[in-house]
Amino acid sequence: MTGHAALRYAGTDRKCTESLYKLIVEMDYKNKEHLKSAS
């Protein structure tokens, strides 16, 4: 039971990390594009 809950939590945590990473990459990309158009 405990192991299953931990496994499920780890899976959720990983999904969260992945979407957060994607968001960071997206923001970084937008910032770079903005800098390009500004210069």
C-alpha cells in the first residue's frame, strides 16, 4: 500500500516536473525571441 502510494506520487511529481520544465523552456524561448526582435 505505502509503496503503491509512493509510486503514484512519484509519477505525479514527474509529470509536474516535466510540465514545469516545458514551461521554463517555453518562457526562455520567448525571452530569446523578444531579445532578438529588440536588438
